[in-house]
Amino acid sequence: MAKKRKRDSGTGSIYRSGEWWIAQVEAGYGPDGRRRYVRRRRKTHEAAVEALRRLQEEAARGRLASGQDVRLDEHLRAWLSNVVEPNLAPKTAEQYRWLVESHILPTLGRKLLRRVGRKDVQNLLAERARRQPPLSHSTLRLIRAVLHSALKDAAMDGLIGANPVEGVQVPRAPRRERQPLDLEQARTLWRAAGEEGAFGLMVRFLMATGARIGEAAG
């Protein structure tokens, strides 16, 4: 069971939950009459203290964002900065940011976090699968994985009740038709490859025999 560290009334609290430290402050009452909390998860107690300080400052200015008013783009960018970039390899974090900025935010970014539903996520993936050129199945799976992870964090932070990505299926992207070279393009490539060097010989062999790259390399 998570153990809370008690603090003065109205200042929020910090407690340990599994491997995470949770900073939380009260954010009024929801339509159901129950208290709402805004939470931030951090890896260390020191980071949670800093997160609590920022939450308290936002509350003092009347800018404390609960799940009622935060947008998806705000949550995703904060998640990238506070969770992804400090904990993942730089290239992985860069890929996550590219997926968010290029494929998620243009469609769903300005939607309120609490209003993002399973159908929204399914429609996003379907639209990206139909685009020209269509995204690969692996890229679609990555988009779903990034959104699932970010909204799982939102649910754990108390911003939403459940993760809308749960159960969403990744559509199979249509196969891309390969366009062969026309005669003039083939002649240009043949001349450019040349007759010397391993690369030139490989290109000419492939063009002359129709062999696959693995076969030619062998």
C-alpha cells in the first residue's frame, strides 16, 4: 500500500507508489461531487518536490490544470519533456516527439484530454493508414504505442478516468505498389553505375539478371 508523507492542509502531498514518487494537490470537486486531484509522477523524491512546488504555484495563480480543461497537445508536450526525454535514449525520445508532432497533434491536439475517446484514436489510425503515401504498419503501431503510454500516464495522474487507447486495433496499411524504372531511367542508372567498383558491378548485375539483393550479395 502506498504511504503518504503528510504535509500542511492545502499544500498538497507527496507519496510513493511502486517505483514512482507522486506529487498531488487538490483541484476542487468534479460534477459527481468527489474531490479531484492533479498528480505528477516522478522517478525521485527530489523531482517530486519540484513538481509539487510547480503545482502549488499554478494553483496560487488559478492556473491549475485538471482533466476538465487540459488539452491533449498540452499533456503530450509536457509528457515528452518530463517523462520521455529524461528516461529514454535521445534518438528514441526524438522519434516519440516526431510521432507526436507529425501524426497525433495535427488531428487530435486541440481536443480536451477528457474528451479523447476510443473512436477518436481509431479514426486517427485509420486516417493515417489511408493517407498517400500510406504509413507503414510499424509506424501505425508506434503511433498507437506512444499515445497509449502518454494517456496511461494521464490516467495514473488522475487527469482522465481510463485510457481510451485500450483495445484499439491498428489497421493494416495498404500495400504500396512498386513502380519499376522505365527504359530511359534504366539506361541512366546503367550509365551512372559504371563498369568499375563493387557498387557499379552490383547495380549492373541486379539490372541484368533481376536477382534480389540477397541473392546478388551471396
